Amino acid sequence: MANTYLTRTPSSTGNDKVATFSAWIKRNSSLGAQNNLFTSFPASERTQLFFTASGTLQLQAYSGNSATMNVETNRKFKDVNGWYHIVVSMDSTQANASDRVKIYVNGVQETSLAQSSYVSQNTTLSFNTSGRAFYIGTYDTTQLFFDGIMSHVHWIDGTAYTASTFGSTDATTGAWKINTAPSLTMGTNGFSILKDDNTITDQSSNSNNLSLGGGTLTKSEDNPSNIFATWNPLWSASNGNVGDVAFSNGNTTTTTSTSYRTTPTTLGMSGSGKYYWEVKRIEDNDGDVHFGVMSENATPANTATWIGNAANGWIIAGDNGQLYTGGSSVSSPLTNGAVANGAIHMCAFDASTGKLYFGTNGNWAGTANPTTGANPHFTLDTSLTYFPVVSTGSDVSANFGNGYFGTTAVSSAGTNASGFGIFEYDVPTGFTALCTKGINSF
């Protein structure tokens, strides 16, 4: 969401002691800052749920600027690949203090708490009140925005539900999975939004629609049931790029002015499967743009080197279309290989054969043909796991299937027989997006 937030101000008062918040969320790269999931206002009477700067999850309530509640997990939530299902059940009428607030993550109640200061019995909690603004994805209109994606957001007025209302454990995989149509008593101010796309029209019978207070809502193919690859800010930060690369747009855009900063994806490719992705060069700040893959045992690239200078990186240089690995070019510049600002680079990798292909603006470089398996640009060891990678001093946006480069939608979606992902150009026959359903389809 970045600086995007939603708002609604109730016109009538519901239950100000009992409520439930449920949402599936995916965090982006702002892990070192407070990210608010919801807040009721004014500030002197607020209730708020947020990720702290250290990564814990905290629920607070204030009355007259004095804290009436502080419940904080010990666990830290810094995964930028998977989705979290967060349920907060609040009921200040309960006799036992610990029953007045229950926090669930992926179906499991958080009982290891750094802070456990509960509200007094029958305390009002500053929500569902007429004239009192309620925000999703921010503290207020100017600060502490949630940086990430939200899906299936429910606010329930007057009932304290457990996580099992909204999800269940898959009998085969043991994973927590979404219940897309929970049976809910919404109450006066309850609402359900972001259920199937980016609509903020209330999809319950209440018609408690929210308003877009700021920013832009972008529909995402990435969802709790099908996770798509993104650039991985955790790898980037832990391997020499701290402070040099900024991530945005759901970690699909990297921005840097320091040469040869390398970033791989969150999902890898190994064993079997054929995968396709697109990368768009936005602006050349300081250095060339290199696209390709790196192996699982790749070392970081810093200001002294780059991923094409390593034996475990296989890339095409965007400035001239030459192929590199181990620091040496292995070809003359390829036709349809160079990438000017605004051009879209195409990558295809067959994990079962190790064949890697490059192209630009709808044409495969040289005589390559991923559909037939002819003339790959590299043939790699199939025993390793590989990750799409960019090594650059430029601004780059990837489309791993969400159908966007940054916030700009593809101009005319190409064909994609797999049904997973939306791309600018035709996906080669037999290939699919790098996503969990794409991985599991082979």
C-alpha cells in the first residue's frame, strides 16, 4: 500500500466493546518502521493494530492520551514472501483479562507476549462509534502507512470471532488456508472488502463502503492461495546492499544509483517446470542493467563486482545484449538483446533441462525458441536451484505475473495457456509464471 489508505467514518454507533478484525496480509520492505493495519481516531481515544519497527505485532488502546491496553507479541513477522492471516478478537466484557484480546496468526493464537496489559472489564475501545474515523492501512492521513498487500479484510461489529471462522488447516499439507465465504454476523458497522479484487465496496449486506483516502489501489494476482515471486529485500540487505537498494510496488521495483547491486527473487526454480518473467528498465542511474539467473550458492555482488562476474551467475547485459558468466562474455551482442530505457526484457527458464532464454519487446534474442527448446543462450546444471536476478545501478520493475510494471498495467496482455499470471508478451508454450501454483502444476 505504501502511502495508500482506506477510511470510513460511521454515521451511527454500534458495539464499542466487542469487535473482530481479520485480514490476509503480505509485507513489503518497510520492515524497520511502524506499519499500521488499522486505527480508530481521534488520537486521544484511539485503538490501533500495527507492526512495530522491530517486527512484532502490537494492539494498543488509549483514552484521554493514557494507555488502557498494550498487547504485543514476542514473535517477529519479517517474511516478505508469504502471506500472514491475522485475526484480532476483542471483547472487553470478558471476566478473564486475557480473554479480552486474542491475537491469531495463521490460525494459531499468539500466547508468548512481550506485553500483556489488557483493558479493564467493560472498557470502551474507541471503535464503531458515530463520527469517529476508522482507517485501514495507516495511523492517520499522513504517517505510519502499511507497506504491503491486503486481501479479504473483514471488520465485525459486536462479535468476537476466532481464527477458525476465517480459515482452516489443510488436511493434506498442514498449511493454514483461507475460507473465502465465512458465515459472519457483521453488526452495525461491519464490512468485508478486498475479497476478490481491489474493490473497497462493502461485500457484506451492510453497504458500509470505504473510501480511498490517499495513494493508489492496484489489483494483485499475488494472493493467499497463489504466491508470486518478487525481488527479495531480505537477501539484498543481508548481502552487502544495505541502504543502497529501495524496494516498492510489492517488492517488484528496485531503485538504486549504486552500480552492480544484485537482487534475486523470493522463489526459486529447480527440478522441473518452465518459468517465464519480464523485467522493464525504467531509468539508468549509475551503471548497466544485467538480467538473468543466479544459482543457490551465489555470492553477493557489491560495488567491486556483479553477478555476471561470478561463476554462479548467467546474465545478459542490457546495454549491448552480450551474455556473461564468470566475468567473461560468451557471445557477440545478440539481436534483440539490448534493453534501452522503457524496453521490456523477457526471460524463460526450463528447470528440467537447464535451458535459459532471453529476449526483448516480444522477440527472442538471436535464434532462440523456448517453445521448441531450440538454441538456448545458456544450458545450466539441472541439479541446482536458480533464482531470477537483476544486477544494476538503475531503476528496474519486474512483472512476475501481476500484470504490472510498477503501477503501470501491461498495455495488451499476451497469451498464457497456464492461466497463472498476466504478462505483456505471449508466454512460450509450456511455460508459466513463477508462483506457488505454477511450481506445483508440474
